[in-house]
Amino acid sequence: MNANTKLILKTLFLIVILLLLVLMGMGNPGRVTFTLPLLMSHAITAPAALMYFAFFAVGVLTGTILTAGGKKGAGAKSPKSEK
């Protein structure tokens, strides 16, 4: 599989995940309460759709940071010396 095909498949996968995010937001219009006692002193109440988006964004950023900068110099291999 070449790089363009991989990019298209990854893009389609991201679009499907975003579609699921939209469907979850539309199906859960109510407000939810989020608490994290160790980091926040008070609870946050927000629409469920906004919470889904926030958690998705954190996941995408985490994945991007973890995969960024990998395989440095993989294309610049030095040729083996011939004898």
C-alpha cells in the first residue's frame, strides 16, 4: 500500500469517527457533570455533545503527539560499502 492510499484510509477513518461524535452529540442533548477531584476544585456542567468533543480532541492531540517525529532519518540510510 502506498502513502497516498494510507492517507486516504486514515482520513476516511477520522471522518467516520467524527460522524459518530456528531451522532452521539445529537442523541445526548442533556447536560452532564464532570468531576476530577485531584485536579479541579469544582465540577463542570456542560452539554454532553461538548464533553464528547472535548474528550475526542484530547485523544486526537495525544495520538498526534505520540506519533509525531517518529522514524527520523529513515529515508536517509547510508549505502553499504561494496567490496
